[in-house]
Amino acid sequence: MVLLVLWALVWPGNANSVLGSVNSTLLQGFNSFYIIIVGFFAFFLFVLAALPQTGRRLMGTPGEKPEFSNFSWFSMMFGAGLGVGLMVFATAEPMGLWGSNPLTVAGEVTGNTEGALKSAYRYTFLHYGFHAWSIYVVTGLSLAYYAYTRDMPLTIRSALTPLFGQHLNGYIGHIVDVLGVVATILGVSVTIGFGVSQFIDGVYAITGMDWMMNTTGDAPKPGTVGLIAGLVVIMTMSIISAVSGVGRGIKYLSNLNLVLSLILLLTFVIFGSFLFAMTTYATALVDYILHFAQMSFGAYGPQSADAFAAALPTEAKALAGELYKGATGPWGSLESFQKGLTGAAAALPADVQKAAYEAGNAGRQFNWQSAWTTFYWAWWIAFSPFVGLFLARISKGRTVREFILGCVFAPALVCFAWMTVLGGSAIDLELTGGANGAIIGASNTAKLFVTLGQMISGGFLQAITIMCVVLIMTFLVTSADSGILVMNTIMSGGEQHAGIKHRIVWGVILTLVIGTLLIAGGTTTGADPMEALKSAMIIGALPFTVVMGLMCVSLAKALYRDELRDKHELSEQPAE
């Protein structure tokens, strides 16, 4: 991690370029792998929960009761579900997918219209639903099962014991744990990067300080200087919290977060489009379930220039090189594709241009999926050691079925409600013409504040905006603080009370990784400072994805062996 920091600090342009190039190359080869293995995770967990032999198994000693009541346990699930990601993407995700999703890319529906609403929420629920939580639960269940049935340390290598045995005591175990920590650092980094960006947007909405913003684009968005300033503030607070033992106050901060989140939700319920949101929730949930299997395994591969040229009408084959990029770009509609054509390509008949656009559909689907769904799967995978360890620590005494149902379905349904109430209100404002494109035109991290500005005004708007900034700040501090503690837990072999100097070291490294990659991402004029962070995260998540696949095999083997052992012990008991 130090080498990554030095590289991004000394040669920021080179780091940004190389990370982007490696990321692009990996996606060309591993996009289908990411999509299919996440689909496998979801179905693997459903099977474990459904089978009586595996579902009833207890994560603990026989007869052990759950450590927390159902209410407390579910409250913590909701707390885990309402994090930085949901603050940033509550409005940005549905709005973005309303304009661009696989159906709009294929030309089946027109983006930003009523017809695109169902498909927008189908993919919103995909990215924040059962698949996302299945990723967390695969890691969490593996860690919890070994920790509580075998009394093994809460560290990544423990989950692979049935496959590798005592070999995990050496360098193989070290490699597994290091892959988990690298993934965690990069996953937490992206989360904090997005959160800091929204934090700066909120501060700008309150104070109007231009020095924090990049105003060269269509809408102001946080600049590199503003992002670094916000990062230093947040991470200083997080390190102080981790070092001083104020980490014990995370419970109280989480309660505060929940109260403030409910106030924000109620604001949207009262002043937003609640009936529209609830109708959308019901129809979108049914649509999501109907398309669940297709979205789980519907992976796309890249479309080569030769394959594209072969699919073109005869009149357009000579212009294949000019048409290829526009026709396979993931965000463009047929209309924008036609507007972007120049020279001989622009002179082609409209039906030939349409046929050329249709010839690039496979390329558009791949580029869209790799830029959106695969990015999310990599993010959740990188974040899974963090959230998985948290879920494991609060679930002692639960059965496998309880753990899967409680940790996959309950938080996902909360995410769906949050996305439909906040995002649905934003979409309704645009559909009815009240927002007049203001929300669509805002940056992702500013969409929440712009939506609030369209709904309410005056002193109440100022108060809610300040409350949102406080909420984002507390979410960020608790996320960074918890991330530091999780890294310490993994790197100290499961020890949950690592020394202060270790917390400082990991806090500083985390700050430097985020800061230097933000600087590297912002080296190109007009570039998104988050790009280098996102590229590094997708690269870092890939090896840990393989570890997670092995975790599933390992867990299946352990559950099968435990069932055989129980049957054997039962058969040897003397008859009464």
C-alpha cells in the first residue's frame, strides 16, 4: 500500500494512466467472471437456507442462544444498510439508471421518460438488493461459522481451513489475509471518496465557498483541493476516534445516524412523492424477482471491431472504423449517436445509421455492464471483509438460515424503500416538469441536495441540508473508524484489541491511499478525481473474488462433514 501511495504521489499521471489501462484490460477478460460468480453467490446462499440439513445448523455451540435480541439484530442490519453509499446514491442511482440502462442502451425504451421507470428500478434493485447482500453474507457466514463452531479467530484465512488445513498457518494464510486487507482498504477508500465528495457538495450548498469546487463543467462538482481538504478533516476525526477509544461511541453515533436518517426519510415522505414511490416499489420488486435469474447470469463479452464490421450493412462497412466507437459507447442513444456522426458517416441514410447503431448493441451492453454492474460487484466484494466481519460479530447463536434470511433480505428491503422514496421523488419532480432538468444535470453527489432544493425552501431547507452534512460526516467517521479496526483484526490474526500505534498506521495509510489516488485521478483536465480510486479498487477486488469462490467450496465441505459427523454420532448412541 505504501508503494501504491508513493507511485501515485511521485508519478500521478502515470499511476492514473496505468491503473485505468490495467482496469480496462481486466474488464475485457473478467467481466463475465464477476457477473456469473456473484449470481452463484446468491443462489448458493438460497440453497443453503432452503436445505433442512444446512439451514438448521447453529453458528455456535449446541444450545447457544443469540447474543442479541431480534430487534437489536435487525436494527444493526438496518444500520449497516443505511451507509455512505445510500446517502450518495439514493437519488443518483435511480436517476442515472432512468437515463441509461440495458433497455435504453438497446433502444427498447427512451431514457428519462415514464417508459424507462420500470427498467431503471429493476437495475437499481439489482445493484443494491439480494446480490449485493449475498456478497457480504458469503464472507460473513464463512467467518462466523468457523469462529463460532470451531472457536477459530475472526480472520479471512480461517474460512479456508477445510480446503488447505494447516498450510494456512504459513505464507498461504498470510497471502489470503493480505488480499482481504488490500481489498478492504480499496473498498473503504472508494466509499470514503464518494462520501467526502458528497460532504463537500453539502458544505458548498450551505456556505457557497467556490474554492472547493470545479466549476469548469456544466454543473459545479467537488475539485481535487476540496476533496483533499474534506478528506483530511474526516480522517483526522476517524483516527482520533480510533485511537482515543471513542470507538465505543460508534454505538451512539449509529443511533444518531438512524434518527437523522429517519428525519431525512420523513422529509421525503411528507414533501416528496410518497404515493408515486410506493407504487414504484411494488411494481419494481415484482419486476426484479421475475428477471432475477436472467440478471444473475446474463454476462456480456466485448465486441471486437471485426465483429462489429461484419454486422454492418454493406453501405456502411467502409466506415466501420468511424462508426465503431459511437455505436458501442455505453451511454449514447440512437439520437445522440446520429448527432455525433461527421463527414461521410453523417451522409449515410437514416435507416443505415440505425442499422449501424443496432450492430453495436452487443458492444454497448458489454461496456454498460462493465462500467456499472461490474463496478458495483467489485465494490461490494472489496467491501465484504469489512461488512462480513461486522455481520459475523453480531450473529453468534443464529442458525445458518436465520443468518442468510436476516442479512440478505431484511437490509435489501430497507435499501429498496430508501431508493424508491428518495429516488422516486427526484424522478417524479423531473417527470412532472417541476425540476426542469436541474436534478438530471447535477453531479451524482450533488443530486440529493438539488432534489431537496426542489422540494423545500427557506430555513427548513438550510436546516435539512446541515443535518445531511452532519449525517454524511458521522457515517464517514464510523465507516473509516470501523474500517481501521477491521484491518487491525485481520492483520493481527483475529485479535480485536490491537495497539494504538497500529490504528494510527492504518489510519494514515488509508488517508494517503485515498488522497494520492484522488490527486492522480485529477491530473487530467476535466477528469473525475475518483477514476484512479475506482480502477485500483476493481483491480484489488479480483484476487479476493477468487478467495470468496474458495470460501463457498470450503463452507459447503464443512457443512457436509458436520452433517455426516452428527449422523455418525447419532447412530452410535445406545438404544433406550
